[in-house]
Amino acid sequence: MSRTSHINENGEMVIGSTAPEKPKAQHFEGAKVGRFTGDWITRNASLDSLLESGLLKLRARSRHLVDNNPYANALIQQTVSNMVGEKGFTLKVEAKRKGGGVDKTASKAVGEAWKEFCRAENFTVTGDITEQQFDCLMVKSIATFGGGLARIVKQHDNAFNFAFQGLPMDLLDPEYDDDRKNIVMSVEKDDVGRPTRYHLLKSVPGNNWGSVHKGRVAVDADTMIHAFMREEFGQTQGKPLLCPVMTRLRQLDAYEEAEVIKARAEASTHLFFETNPEVGNEYTGEGTDAQGNVIFDGSPGTSHNLPAGVSAKLLQPTSPNGNSPAFKKSILRGIASGYVAASYNTLANDLEGVNYSSIRQGVLHERDMWRVLQYWYIDTVKQAQFSAWLEWWLLTGNSPYSIVDFDRLNHPEFTPRSWPWVDPDKDSKAIERNLKMSLTSHQREARKMGLDHETILEERSEDEKNAESQQLDLFLDMPQPVEVEVANDDAN
């Protein structure tokens, strides 16, 4: 019987009595299996399936990094600062008239009522968190734990009989499934995948070691706001924004700790004594301390006579490590690239070698991503908050309007925070040229800066009236260039 041989997919010679099956040709390098890709673990599964077994660990490790790693904490703080800012989201209502056009009276009334509701005593059930502070906590939860969870509470004891309740993401257990009720990661869905109820834990697991599970409570989905960044269709829960850089942050933390320990050890010990027992006795120094350690006077300018057979050896420290700065810079660049929106120079506070063009390009790219996140948050959270509040405000009779006006009043425009120009002089001149060429509008440019153009005009009109009453000129004309007559040579 003839024996055949062939080369398997691992490049090994295999001898057999029968010819192997014809191998399937693999065109894509990334799909080949061999010595260099054998440890590349892959699994074709939905993101929900992958998160079910790992999300609890990701949340716990993300929390630990934020609490203990300065770079992880900086990433979360930058996320909150850039998405929410010091003033939060500014609301402008564009209520419509029944016959068409903007109803300015209704717009002003709804806007003022929302502003009053956003005070700390009204906005949340605890009565101690403003709208801006609530948004900061929601964004921090989204970045750290992969999602933000809030409950809409009606019939609450405040001026609006309405409030929001921020909930820890730990109450939404990613490991709770029930195929009979179509519950995935604690979220019950209908036939098309729309959430119908949330099955929340009654207490946060881990608050008390060894505590008994206290069960779950089902809450209607229309009373919940669940915000997370979706990465695929049908996704039920989100993952922490630190997830792609979590390992690098941990390794950098461990590396810095090892470098510090090494440097401290070398700085604490600088001199050793070596004794030759064939020549003399062991070095005893100037006595011993309570622990039996040899005492040696190392004051500047002192000298000592060593006994026969004892020689001193000076320790030559190798710290700090000359490769440490380059290594840290490489790791931090990878972290900045892997996070949703961050630049290395901002994360590492490193402006060495940065020029105007490079920093401008990096800042503009970073801000574009922050704007994407800002408007995602507006569409996901702020619109839902306003619609729920407006509906209840109209139903309870606390407003001059009724529920039949809901559709024409429910036109909020939330403006997120903005940033100062990188080069105010050049950028303002560019805007001025675009306005003259009719390539933009005053309203659009005001919105880019987080301002309301109508409010600007009202304030300017008021300023001019006040200045006129005080006989002041707010807009002093710039001095005009002096015209100089030039002699005409043809006249001579």
C-alpha cells in the first residue's frame, strides 16, 4: 500500500496511507491559522454574548483604574469636562404656532419652567443635584461602567410633582437571562427587540460581603432612561470606554511602581562592606540598633578606618532608567489613540516639541469627536428628559397649556458647551470672510460657540439703550488712515 505525505496547515510534514482532503484556499492573511496566529483567540458571537461573561469584571477593573490610576482618572475627567462643561447644556425652545411659525410666548414660558425645574430641589428625587451635576454623573457612569441609568419618577413631592432618579449601573445585572421571557442581560424585549421592562436588582451587589441576594424588581421601560454607546445592532448593554486601553493602563501602572521601588532601593543603599574571613574579622561599624543592624555614620566629610580584611564597595545606581521616558510616551500614545476621544499631549501634559500647526490639528480632531459624543448624549438623554418632563408638566395642570399642545411645544434645542478658538484672531477673520461671502450665518457661528444669537441681539439692544441714556459710545470707530496726496509726474 502506497503511503503519501503532505504538509499540514502548521507547516509540518504528515505521512499517511490516504491522501488528505483538498485544503481550502485562504486568501486573507488575517484569517489564516499558523504558528504566528495560533494564539489569536477568536469567537464569532454577538457583543451581548461576549459581554455577558465579562462585563462585571470590566466594570470592576474600570472603577479600580479610575480610583487609583492618574491617567485613567484624567481620561474620565476629560470626558465629563468636554461633554458637559461648567454650564451644562443650554436649552432653547422653538415652540410652534398652530398656524405655523414660532410661538415666542410659549417658547419663553416653557424655557423658564424648565430652568426652574433644573434647580437642585426639583431635578432629582434626593433634592440635592442640579441638571448639570446630574449630567456629569451620567457621563461619568457611561465612561466608567459602560452606561448610565436613570428612572423617571412621577407624583414626586416637589413643585413639579416630577423628578429623575439616578441609578447605579450595578443594578442592571449583565448575567441575568431568561429565554422564556426574552430577557437578555436583565432587559426584557418584545419580538422586534424593543425594551419593554428592566429587571433591576433591589440592592447593589458587593455593598456587603456575603450578603444574600435580595431579588429583582421589574420596571417599565417607558419610565427608564438607559444610555450607552451602541457598537452593533441589537446590543443590550454597553462596555466601559476604558475597555480598549484597560490593559495598557494597568501595565503602565505596574511599570511605574516597579521603577519607583527600584529607585528607592538604590537610593536607600549606597555602600557595602565585604569581609575576607581569612584576613580579619567581620565589620562591626559603630554598634548596632535595636534590630541588630550595623550602624554606620554616613555624614558628609566623615572618614573611617576599616579593620583588616574589610573593604568598602560603593553602589553605582542605575536609576533613573534612561529608557523610561520613551517607554512611557509610547504606552501613553497607545492609550490616547485607543480611547474614544483623547490626544497624547493633553493626556500626558506633554507639550515638548509641539508647534502651532500640529497642536491645532490635534485639537480640532479631538473636538470633532467630542461634538459627536455631545450630540449623541443630547439625542439619547436630554431629549428623553425634556419630553418626559414636558408631558407631565402639561398633564398636571401646572402650566398655562394642556396636553393637546405637546407636539407643538416639544421642540427643544440643546446647545452643548464649546471651546475657545485655537487662534482667535485668525479664526475670527475667517468667520468674517465667510459671512461676507454668504457661506455661513450669524446664528450658525453663535451655535458653534454655544451661544444663542437671539439672546445676543437682545443683550446688544439693551446695551445700546443703556449707553445712549448715559451718553456713552460703545462702538468707538477705529482711526481712519490719513490720505497723503501724491504728486503727479505728468503735471510737471
